[in-house]
Amino acid sequence: MRTMNEPALGTLARLRTACSQCSLRELCLPVGLDASELATLDTLVSTRRKVRRGDSLFYGGEPFSALYAVRFGFFKSTLTSGDGREQVTGFYMAGEILGMDGIGADRHTCTLTALEDSEVCVMPFARVEDLSRSFEPLQRHFHKVLSREIVRDQGVMMLLGSMRAEERLAAFLVNLSQRLTARGFSASEFVLRMTRDEIGSYLGMKLETVSRLFSRFQEDGLIEVHQKHVRILDIAGLKRVTAQAQNAS
Amino acid sequence: MRTMNEPALGTLARLRTACSQCSLRELCLPVGLDASELATLDTLVSTRRKVRRGDSLFYGGEPFSALYAVRFGFFKSTLTSGDGREQVTGFYMAGEILGMDGIGADRHTCTLTALEDSEVCVMPFARVEDLSRSFEPLQRHFHKVLSREIVRDQGVMMLLGSMRAEERLAAFLVNLSQRLTARGFSASEFVLRMTRDEIGSYLGMKLETVSRLFSRFQEDGLIEVHQKHVRILDIAGLKRVTAQAQNAS
DNA sequence: CACCCCCCTTGACGGGGATCAAGCGGCCCG
DNA sequence: CGGGCCGCTTGATCCCCGTCAAGGGGGGTG
């Protein structure tokens, strides 16, 4: 595990938070920039922030001030209804942007909680808007990031609105595998950072159903599961499950 | 019904598309601007476009070029899955912005269809971005509009993921009533522009269930329904339904 | 104005997934 | 290293809502 010491802000820290040096920058930032353009973006991140597993980056209702880029780790976003029930609205991994829900009302609507020890880059929103006005590639990129979040959410709506439990879970696994692949991890073997309950909340089903379906997928030779460890044996088969049952209904 | 004639673009047309003269501008545009600032925004809308009931403003897969503000009428957005099944992802009325799904991939992901004869203001996206860079209030406003769409979608995810059918339908009616009120229509009496099937798709249930629940709400004295005509008798009761059953599960 | 199609309503029945319950095992903490 | 708690699995049962089916009515069209 990484050391947790936080040096005082100085040249060292500035270097450490430089986007131009970051291996994740093609996930967070516009691509195809030259060195001087990249340098422009180095003022975007004010600081980094570590979040321990179980701790929250921000809570629903809290004032909004910044966006966050996940540097490493894993997060869930949750919405809490009036009576205190919790709905998981998304999972986020390295290179993804958090906090965009807060822009609309200057107040976060959801809570972001780390599912493992994590670190984020803090991007004060005023700075994002300032830089966007003077630097067109950033503006364009930022708009795309916002739009993709909308598209992602609509995909989940389709999942929840028109698919059966087994289709949803298969789609979830395929999606997870694809996002991990894009980050250089194995596409076929990974560790779930979230509980069955959290998966179930996200997919609109109960934890028992998630567990049963994992077992069924294993019987069918699609995956191997042991607790949080998952190995995908037949990705094409999983994709077939997402499409197939749609015809059935 | 309005006349459908479209004069050639000239001073008359320019006046007709002027946001500064539009009664809906506080729904689409930033508020608190002075006259000269408002004038700046008059170049945002290139033209208007009428869409007949049943026709589509754009289709999923089509190249993205502009955002649209609903001037009057009513739209649904739909997502089509691989096998051709259709999921309704939203309903839009006067003053709301369409097309933001297309920014991320320069291509629309959903289809927007008019549910009654409608008209939209066309805002070429290049112009939106240009003006946003030079005019901060527009930039801020545009970001808020994008963010609110994200928040709205997450609300639907909560609806679909954690509420029962009767709660979803009650929440839908309450939401509709609120949005109509904000537009100066009656909060308690309105005509549904969409079919039971479309409501059901949006809310993740079958049209028969929608119909049955409408009948049940009527028996319970919450609403009066005759086909597409709805009168809300007990809005507090409806709100109680959305919250109440959450405790039950 | 009348026809016809589409939409809505209502009933009967069945199944997918929720609920209730019990037991196991991994992992964290002391 | 040992105990305990939390998360996972699996079974039995129930019920909400989907499915299938039939009939009625409203509104748009010719």
C-alpha cells in the first residue's frame, strides 16, 4: 500500500499533481495536445485528496465546489430517499469524473463513498469554468464528459426499465470487464469492490437474487465466483444473455 | 392551432426567433440579464423547426449538430436496444432542452419524437460553445442545464431501482403536475400526451399495470381519469403513496 | 358522418423475484 | 491467532406484476 504522507505544497507537490505527468490523463483530459497546451492544464487540479475505504468524498446536500477525478481506488454514488433508503446510482474507477451532479443546484445531490482506499484529484469548479472559457479543447472535453454521464445514466434506465434480473447482471459484468480492460487490468479476472447488496441496489434487485444469479452463471459455465473474486469464462455467452432474454419478453 | 407558414429569413424571422422577446426565456436561458446581455443571446438560435405529432426531431445514431429548446409541444425520448425494443427515457415540455445526449460522441444516442404538434428552437452546438466561451452567464447556465439532466436521470434510476409500481406512477403524476405548474398550466387538471404503453415503458411496467393503477388511484379518491384526461384530487395523498410504500419494503 | 383502428380497461392466471429463514465462511480486529 | 461479525449462499414460500385474452370506446380519417 502507498504511503499516506502529504508533503507541504511546493515544487514537489506541484509536480506530483501535474496532469501533464499523469498516466491517467488520456482518461480525464482531452487528447492530442502538445506540451505547451498540456502545461495549461496543470493548474486545473488544486490538490489531491485521499479517501479511506468507507469514508465519503462528499455527501448529498453538501455545497458544491469542485469536481474530482479518480486517481486510484473505487467509489459508489448513492442517493438517499426521504425515508432513508439508499439507492446506488453508479460505480466509479480510475480516470472517471465525480461530482457533476452538484453543478445544477450548487449542492451535491448524491453521496460519494470510497469502496477501497482511494485518491482523487480536486478540480475547483470555478477553475474548470475559467479554463474552459480560455481553452477550447478543455471546454469541448468537459462538455463531452458531462454528456457521456447523461448517456450512461440513460443506459442504466434502459437496464432497469426493460431487462430482467439475469440480463441486468450479465450486462453489469460485461460493462465492468470493459471498463477494467480500458484501464489496463485483466478483462477476465477481477475483484468486486462492492457487496452483493450494493450490486443489487444498483441493478434494482435484492442481494439474494444477485447471489443466486452468480451461482447460476457459474453452473452455466459463464463465470467462476468465489465471494468477491470473479473470473469471466465466456464473455460472449454473457453478452448473449443480455441480448437473448430481451427477445423472450 | 397556429399557422404553419414559414417566412423567408429576414428581419421578421430574426425578430420572431429573438430569445430576448420570448416568454419562455427564463426557462431556457440565464436570468437576471440586462437588455444588452440579452441581445447577445439572440444569435444563439439559428432558426425554429416544427415537428408534427409522430415525427422525430432526430434519431439515435444520427450525427449531432445542435441542441433544441422546446417552444411548445411535447416530446418523448427513446432508446432502442439491439433487438429493437424501445425504452422511453424521458418526456419533455416547453422550455426544456433536447439533444444533450449527442455531445459526448458527436452522435445522438436516443430518438426524440413529438407526441403532439410541436416547435423547437434550433441552437447550433458550435454557436453554443462559442458564446459560452465569451459570455460567462451562458456558460454557467449551460453547465447547470447539463447537470440537471444528470440529476433528473438519477432520480429516475432511484424510481426504477427501488420503488414499487404504484409508487412510481404516483411519483410520475406528481412530477408532471409540478412541471406543468411551473409553466403556468393547471396543477390539478391536464391531458396526458403519451399512451399507457409509453408511461409504462418509462416507469418500467406494462401498460396493463399502468391502467390498473390509474383505476385504483381513482377508487382511492386520489385522481379522476378518463382516457388521457387526468384530474388530481389529492396531491398530498399521491405524495404519501410515493413515500409510504418505501417503508413497506 | 360513419367506419375503423388504436388505445384503454378489466379479468384470469402464472412466474420471476422478493421475503423470510438458516447456516456457513472470510476477514478484520483485538 | 482466535473470536465474532459481516457478507454470502441456499432453500421454502408468497405475491406483485407480467402475460394472455376479450371487449369497449374515442378520435382521426376517408
